[in-house]
Amino acid sequence: MGTRGLLRDSKGDWLCGFSSNEGQGNSLLAELLAIKNDLELAWSSGYKEIVCESDALEVVNVILGNSDLNVHPHARVILQIRSIMDRDWVVTILHVDRTSNSDADILAKIGSHNNWAWRLWSIPPVAVRATLKKEAGDALSVKVNKLSSTKTQLPYDFYYLKYCKPTKILNSAENLGEVLRGDRIENSIYTFYMRKEQSCTVACHATLDAEAAKNFKEKIDDEYRVNMILDNLPVAVLRQRRDGSQSTTYEHGFRVGFKGNYQGSKEEKYFINNHLSFRVMYHKDPETGSARIVGINHEYKEWNDKNPQVTTCNKDTKNLMQGSTVPQEVDTGKDVVFTYDVSFKESEIKWASRWDTYLLMNDDQIHWFSIINSLMIVLFLSGMVAMIMMRTLYRDIANYNQLETQDEAQEETGWKLVHGDVFRPPVNSNLLCVYVGTGVQIFAMTLVTMIFALLGFLSPSNRGGLMTAMVLLWVFMGLFAGYSSARLYKMFKGTEWKRNTLKTAFMFPGILFAIFFVLNALIWGEQSSGAVPFGTMFALVCLWFGISVPLVFVGSYLGFKKPAIEDPVKTNKIPRQVPEQAWYMKPVFSILIGGILPFGAVFIELFFILTSIWLNQFYYIFGFLFIVFIILLITCAEITVVLCYFQLCSEDYNWWWRSYLTAGSSALYLFLYSIFYFFTKLEITKLVSGILYFGYMIIVSYAFFVLTGTIGFYACFWFVRKIYSSVKID
């Protein structure tokens, strides 16, 4: 017997709900227990005036009636309900139609099919989320988000400009990812009703003072866009595709305003988009007649305000902007009337597919062709490299073993010659351990994040989910960082494992935090909402010191307790002199050459990632990104192994750092590409915005260097151990 209940606010929005399995019983008892639990939940949540709705008329009558309960089989539960209602609050119990109680029925089914004694739902489960329908006349509230611009990359709070404000501004609870992205979601004065069209509704009027006019003009100059949200869908504007096709695509938000001039005048003026035209698309349920919102668009329309006085507009004057109409100008002392209209359009798009339209890309054909082309080239090169390496190595090992058995070798040549030095600890071996441990941490975070994204947990509808997941996964993956760093440190015969652990826990995140702090100070100086608040900054530091650092120590302790990794050959006491190397085997040249192939595997996908970050577009092709990530691993490993083999053949045994830097040098090309992207694709002109761009790209490139370097190092480490354990050494 499953019971259920849910709390909604006065607008009908979800607050919380519960499911439970009460064992055996009839439907009457289940409904009574559900009402009892619902009332207890509402009381404990602090509400003082509630309306309790039930679709069971018999239950409502028995609770509100005065009949004798001595013979009633469920008298105890009924008396408990009456006792709760007698507390210091106002409770109204109503009977409603069963069709309006479908969400509660789903919660009951969830409870009956599980063994939970009690399960509280702070957010609606997926089955309920898909059925949150709107009846005709239900209130719809538009929420406002940040003002954003691709020219400045500095988000601002919506009410930074002198827009219409509600009586009380309420902030929606943002998650960590939303705060880091600069999202500030608040309520607005734009409220309308499901499937009830409105025309020429006046929101408010405002007289612009000098500061307000200046702010509007600055935001129009910088091409700022207003972002709004309805039912967790962003308000979008229709735009034409570049290829001229008729398919529909959208861009985020609508422009704050535009610049133009009056007819017959060359003087440039600023004009505001003071009228909003909302078009809400809904999918109608043929059985119940209720509907689910599947899209919301904004169309650019202006109102003909021929009267210079601030007056209410007339619906008969609504038209598209013509040369004869006069839009509302932005200037000191000007009065601006903010108006809106709402239209509803039935759509064939189902609720589950409503995000698909937002995820369509303009360059989809180019994107797919380029990705497939890149994958084919990289796979072909990887196959060639693998074949060459297998055949060459197989011949070398066979020859070395044959010479040893026949005692024909008077002198060793090639990579076998340096067997007594190849496992000699490198210079700054402790620093190498730190970077390898950090690379393992980044690799684990990236891999798990991509798996979550592939499974659909990090969809764009979960705003800020990707960023939140990355931060939390980074913190918890500190365990692997400490373990791998300590294992390598012990192999190098290090003894101060605590110092090594501290460096692993603080070096990489410390550098990142220092850069991030400086950039955040610059954003704060611009009064942007993108500045991370002190509370969030403190929370990040707590995650770092309170969870990540202890986990690094736990990992290091476990790693250092394990037996040291044994070298397959003994190391000579006196290091061998490295002969003069050819110009193409010099460290700088070979390291720079080694980074080209890994960068080539990702640079096309990198273009789309940068576009989604800096041009405010959705990125949701994690399937291809995962394939590219796998190709990156393969190419980093193979190019490092090839160059390491050539290095050892030229009797240079200093491969430890070389292997790390060879694959890691791809980060240099990534940063150079980001410079190219900045000057060819972006229109950033402000100094602060440029510093922000390159500051964040330095962070990304640094993380990419540590990740690819670690992959190259471990590939080379495995390769060197493999080949020297395969030959006979006297």
C-alpha cells in the first residue's frame, strides 16, 4: 500500500513531496495516512495556512463530519488528523477531481513499488517532472537571469539596468555551477496565465535619470542580451540559419536595445526594446486537456507611441516597426513605457524533446564532417605508428637476445646500451611525482564527468550541473592523486612522503586559485554579477582544505605503504655520459614536434567547445567529445612512445621529463590556437575582458598540459619497463 503527498506554493509550483510504503491495507486507509503525513510535513515545514486537496470524497466527509467514530475501522488515524488540524494554524480540506491529482498518484505508485518506509522528494522525481502540466488559467511566472554579452564576457544582474522591478526581489537558489557561471536568477513582474493571450499589457513606466540612461547606452554599445527563463526553458529569439535553410534555430535572449537614427537625421540615437512579445508553445494532452510548456520565444516588435506623454498603449496600435513609427529612445529625462504581450501556440513537440530545438547547431554539417575526417586521419596515423613500433621493437629484441646467446656481440649498441642508466631517478623527481599525481586526478575527473554527461545527467536543462560536477569530482579524486604520486615517489626512493603529499595537494590548485582570485577581483571591480561572492569562495576553500587535502593524504598514505615498484634492470652507480645528439633529437625540437599530433586530434572539437563557452551557445555532443578524448589518449601515448624509442636508440636515457613534456607540449598549441580564435572569432575590445579571456585560457591550457603530460609519461613508463624486461641483461 503506497501513500504519497506533495506541497505546492500559491502559484502551484512544486515545493516538496513524499512517497512511502505502509504495508497492507485498503484505499481508504491509504488516503487517510497520506493526508496525515501531508499535514505533518506541512506543519514541520513551518506553514501556517494551507489548503489540503483530496480526490476521495468519502475521506473528506469523514474527516470534516461529526459522525460517531467508535465503530469506524480507521478511527485512530482520523482522530490523529483532527488533532493535527486543531493546532495553531489554518487548515482547509477540499475535495478535487481525480484528474488534477495525477502527480500524487504517481508518487503513490513509486512508494508501493519500493520498500521505503519514507522517502522525501526535495525535487520532483523524473516520472512526476514529466507530468507537471498546466491547466488553462494557471499562473506562469517568467524569471530573469543575467545580462550577457559576447563582446565583454562580463555578466550583469538583470536589475543593474532600470527595468521594472517587482515589489520584492526574490533570488532563486543557484547551485555552485550557476554561481561560478555568473547566473543570478530572480523573479520578475512578467506574469501571465496558461493559454490566455494578453495584448498590450503595461508592466510599468520609468523616467531615466542620467545614470540609468548611461547604463542602458553602455549595454547597448556592448550588445548585451537579456536572459529570461520560463518553466526552466530559456527565452530564445528566432534567427536565420547561415546556410539559408528553412529550419528553425534560436539564439539566447534578446537584445537590450539598438542604435539608429531618425528619418532625415544623421545623428545616432539609442533605442530600447521596451516591448516584449512572448510566444509560448505548449503540447496538449488529448486525454485531460492539460498542457506542458515545450518552448518560449521572443519576437522583436515595437509599439507606436506617437503621444510623447507616458500613456497606456492601445492594442490597435500594435505593429511591426515601420519607418513612420517612433521607438522609445534612451536619454536622460526620457520616459519609457515597458509593455508586453503573450500568445500561445500549440506544438507537436513533446515535453521530453523540448530541449532538442535549443541544441541544434548552425554548423552541424561542417561539424560532423570535420569530426569524422579528423578521427579517420588520427586513426590511420595511429595504426601506422603502432605497426612500425611493433615490427621494429620485435626485430630489436630478437636480435639482442640472439647476439647474447651466440656470444657474437663484442659491444652493445642502440637502446640496450643504456640499460644501466635508464631507470636512474631524474632531476627534480619529487616535482615530477607531484605533476603525475595531479594529472591522474584531472584524468579521473574528466573521465567520470564525461561518463555522467553521456548518461544524460549533465544536460543543459540541469543548469550549472556540469560545472558543479567537475568541481566536486575534482575534490574527491584527490585520493587518486595522492596514491599515484606516493607510489612514484617511493620508487624514486624518496623518504619525505608528507612533504610530497603537501605539494601534490597544494601546487596545482594553489596556482589555479591564485589566477582565479586575480580574475575575480577584476570582475568585481567591473561590478559584474560574474564575480564569485565571498561565501562561494569560502565554500570552495572549504572543499579544498576540508575534503581534497585530507583525501590526498589518505591516498599518499595508502600508496606509500605499498611495496616499492622494482626496476627490471639494475642501475649503475656512475652515470653514463650522453653522446652528442643530432639536431632533430635535441630536447626542444622533439618536445615541440611531439605535441602536434595530440593537438591535431582535438583542435576541430576545440573550436566548438570555445564557441560554446565564449559565444554563449549550448554544447551537448558529449558522444563525439568522448570519442575525441579516447583518440587523444591514444595519440598522446603513441607519439610519446615513438619519440622515447628514438631517444633511447640515440643513447639518451633522460626520458622521464622528456616523456611528460612531449605530450604536454600540445597545451602550447592549444594556447596558441586560443590566441588565433581570440583575434578571428571574438569581438572583445575591453582590456579587462581580454585579460579574463587569456586568464581562463591559461588555466585551461595548464590543466591540459598536466593531463596530456601524465598520459604520455605513463605510456612511456610502461613501454620502457616492458622492453628492458624482455631482453637478457648480464
